[in-house]
Amino acid sequence: MSLFRTFLVATCCLLTIACSDEKQQAVASFEHTAQGAFSSALSHDGQYSLVSSIHHGVALWDNQQQALKYQWFQQQAEDSLVYAVAIAFDNSVAVTAEKTTFAVWDIASGKNKGFYKIQKASIRDIAISNQGQSVVYGRSDGVVVFINLNTGRRIEFLGHQDKVNTVDLSPNGRYALSGSNDYVAYLWDTQSGQVVHRFNHPTRVTQVALDPQGRYAFTADSMAQANVWKLTTGDLVSKLKYIARQKIFTAVRFNDQGTLLATGSPNKRVDLWQLTSGEKIQTWQVTPREGSKPKSAVVLDVAFTDNGKSLLTESSSGIAERFIIREPNEHN
């Protein structure tokens, strides 16, 4: 998740209506930064955490070994911070982005595979495909840029009319999903730049995600709707059902079976949803950093682990936490 969305939603959490459902606590936690995180990304399988912080640059953690694997420094100036990070679906590479530069890193060796500087506007969010073959990033001027890093081929998607808030990329790099302040999310073909599906919302789109297996897309706006769409047809599958007048999503992940959706919010909440019905079936809370004011934390990313039996989270507190998913017959 990128930092601008953290700022956007941090104040919104104060407006969210508290729900009465039981919020279960983590069964394990691991500190990844000493004073909180600006942005974080989990690998799809939860093996790695990529965490950006002001004092430690970007750290890649191996969650299986519970050990720091690499520490990368991208900053070109003291006031320059890594605002957006992502890990490829196949765990081969990671990408880190400042406002006007991004860098690609090899996870096996820890070596840098290239630094890149953009010429216009600033990066708002970024994603990377398997083997680091391509990246897509959304800019503050409403343009989404796709680059094949092997060939240098570049496409600028000009469909949005306002700032791009969020992007995602299919593992093979063929399709991109982008959401903007213009109330629209687009699924588009990175080979032709043509729109495949248009997903309309009543307010600005702040979160999007693609199911890596190509079955579904998730899009959510800043106020009223969070939707799951069928990628082959563009039809609505479900709307997430919640009673809050305002619900912000800062993280989202599909499970491998295509049956569940996990989401994170700016008010410490992690929720598990039935994908086809949109019904919420379980809730947890991440832990705020001690002494933080307000005493809250933004959930920056979430991933299914242990063959779908648990969830791993990264939050702005700089702490990774593990939560147990109840068996289906245990859901109320």
C-alpha cells in the first residue's frame, strides 16, 4: 500500500462507526520496524514482508525464518521516502517507489536490477509482474504507465480524468487494473492499451486488486461501495455487506480457492468475507504501536498463509501479526 492512501484514510478512521462484532486478537506478532511503517507489501504466500520506514530504508523480511533478509536504500535525498512497494506474485522480485523514481530488486540475490526515473508528475502506486518483466504505476496527473522492462516498450493509459490512487497488475503482466479520483476503475490490456471493463463507483476509487488466477477483480471507493467483479464478463459478483456509513479499505487479498476475501482498514480492522455473497464471516484487530496517538494502526497489507488457515498482516505500527481463520462450520 502506498503512503498517500495511508494519509487519506488515517483521518477517515475517526469517522467510522464501531461495530459490535467480536474482534479476535493475533496469535503471533513480529516487530519489523522500530517506529512504524510508511508502506508495506506481503508476498502472495506470506513468505516475505517488504517494509518501508524512515530510519531503516526498505527491509525485506523472511517470515518463515523470522529474519531480516535484506535492507535496501533507495533514497536520493534526506526528505525522499519510499512511498509504495510491491512483490511479484512468484516471489522473484520486488519494486520500491519514491515520488519520481522506482527501483527493482532481485529477491534471491538481494541485488538491484535497475533504477528508473519518471519525467512527469509523481508516482501514487506501483505493481510488478513475475520475473520483473514489467511494471505499472499510477501518476498524480491521471496517467497510468506500463513498461516492459526487458524491451523498454511503454504504454501510457489515458482513460482516467483525475489522480490515480491505486493499481494492480496480473502476474503475467497482460492486464492492469487502475482506480482514480474520477470515480472509475478500469481493467485494461497492457498490449493494446484498450479498456476491457469499466467499473463505476459513486465516489473516488481508493483500492483495487486482481485475483492472480484471473477470475475476479476487487474495487472499492472512499465512501459507499466495495465490489467483486467477474473478470471474464465484467459482471458484478457481490457487494461487501457492512453497516458503517463510511468504510475505507487499505488492503485486500483473494484466497487461492476464490472463495474468500481478506481486507484491511485504517482503524486496525482485518475482515474476512465470503466472496460470492459479500457476507462478513470473521474480524480481527491489529495492534497499535505503544504510545501512538490516536491509538490505532492502518492495515497496510494482508495475505493468506498456512494453506489458507491463517492470515498474516503488516500495519503502520511496523508489526507483522498472524491470525487464525476459523473452520467453515465455526463461522456464525
